[in-house]
Amino acid sequence: MSKIGIIAGAGEFPLILVRKCIEKGVEPVVVAIKEEADESLNELVDGVFWQPVGKVGKILKFLRTAGVSEAIAAGKVNKMRIFRDIKPDLTAMRLLWSLRDRKDDTIMNKVADLLAGEGVTLLPQTKFMEDYLPEPEVFTKRTPTEEEKSDIEFGFHMAKEIGSLDIGQTVIVKRRAVLAVEAIEGTDSCILRGGSLGNGDVVVIKVSKPNQDLRFDVPAIGLQTIKSCIDARAKILAIEARKTFFFQKTESVRLANRHNISIVSF
């Protein structure tokens, strides 16, 4: 059986990917990031290697010892840890010192280079996951109004601009005004901030970066995104078709319908 390393962060993505690997007859060798990854990974695969995000050297050694030559980074890691509670080992310190900046792509490209130096190729996050990249569709009972469609189009271009700068992938819009832009805080906090500033009835738009590196940070939504939209009193959640993961779709659509939120891929 062939092997594939999975570097598991937060969310549903690592769990789905592990199941997909098993279905495909590929052995998942899992490195799980402590305080980020779901502990139920232990129920899916034996020998999960749990490490804090700063223990880069140990993670590389584990993958090398396991005989892994390919890996996928699945799930988010809270980037604010870099400024808070990270305890880097020597390898991580060298990585951080070598960065020209601390943008997502800068960090992850360095991680990919480190993996390559150990003989491990970082694969696209989309491998085995094509079923979770929806075509253009309205998923919910409610469809966007013409005014909402105008906000989606406006927000799409704004989100692409911030994506080109590697700032974030999400914007919150109301009446063709940008209320909030995603940065280091992440999608959910951005949605809540935008909803508060706009006093509800906002439109959430999430897109891929113009030059998206499929090895990391492919945009994704799921049940937690819908819960954040509810708390923000958002009325639309729009994602870029074929380029955004939609996890927990059945539960998400059911919850959105209950709160009269429209989910659309465009």
C-alpha cells in the first residue's frame, strides 16, 4: 500500500481526507497539530503523531522515518499563534528568521521547501477532494435578489484584490460598500465584524487568490461558517465555484434554510 503524509490542522478537512485516502487504498500517515486538529483523528487511523505547531524538526523527522515521499497540508492553523504562544524548535526558528515577511504564502512556501529538502513533495490540497469543489449553483431555497447579486459581483472583485496581496480571501459587503476584509483573524471573525458594522443583512463573499497555490490555503466553508453568518445576521454566503471547498454541505444547507440565508457558488 502506498503512503501519503497528512499534516492535519483544524476543521473537517483532515478527517475527510483521511477517509478518502483509506477509500483509495492509500495509507494516511498523520501528523496532527496540537490545539488545532480534531482528536477524533485517533479513531480513524493508528499512530497519529501529535505535535505543537512549533516543533517543525520533529514533524520532518517523523515523516522521513515513516518513509513518506508525498504529503498534503489539510486544515487551518491559527496564524495568530506566531504572535502568541508558539514555542519554536531550532528548525522552526530558522524558518521564521528566513522569512522576508509573514504572509501565508511566504510561510507555506518555506514549509514546502523544508519538506522537499527531506524528500517529501507537498501535493495539492485538492487531491482526492474534487467532490467538495462545487460547480455554480444555488444550494438553498432562497435565491439572491438583484441587489444581492450586485453585491456579490462587487465583492468578488474586492476579494480578488485582497487575495492578490495575500491578505485574505473573504470580504463582507452591503450596498456595494466593503464593511470588513479578512486578515489574520480568519473568516469567522471577519464575518462577525462585518455583520456588526453593517447592522446585519450583509453579503459574505469568499474566493480563491488570483494565483492560488493549490498546495495550501484553498478557501473552504462549512457548518461553522453558516453559524457565523447567522450570528452576523448575514443574508448571503457566496463562494467561488470549482475553487472553494464546501464541507458538511447537507447540514450547512439545512441550517441556512432554517435562517433564510442563501448559499451560492458562482
